Amino acid sequence: MTTSNEDKKHLRRLGHNLKPVVTIAGKGLTETVTAEVERALTDHELIKVKLAVGDRDAKKAVIEGICGNHNAEIVQSIGHVVLLFRKAKKPNPKLSNLLRQ
């Protein structure tokens, strides 16, 4: 799943005003966090995740784990916040961050 630079630019624009919907802290990717990320990606397609997991290597490992487990793509990573995208099969117009804006 690859998106062009123009698509990523558009997704960054849409994601600018979003608030993080999932926070991942010291315990990392637990079952409940994984379930919440899955639900958020299914409902919203474009989400922000706040990472409070420690150093850069731990943060990178968590991001790779999320992308691998959920077939998501990193749009942008700034500081402790990462913007993730996964296209929904049937997007809900009331919930999708792509269709609402």
C-alpha cells in the first residue's frame, strides 16, 4: 500500500486538526491498545496516535508494530505523535476523517 507524495500532502493537511485518538504508553502494544487502534483505523481511516514509550528506538519499534499488525501506512511522524492511514473497505461517511472534511 503506497501513496504518492501528493496524496501524503493531502492527508497531512487533513490530519493537521485531528487530535490523537489512541495513546500508547509504557506497556507498549497490549491487546487492548491493538484493538483500539484497529477500531480507530476501521472507523476513521486517518488517525493520530500519541506515543509515550521512551526513546527513539522504542518509538520506532512501536510504529513498525502498528503498521505491520494493521496494514497501516505512516503519513507523518513529528515528536511523539504519528499520523497513520489505512483505507477502509466501506468507509462510514459520518466517521471517516477523509469524507467528513
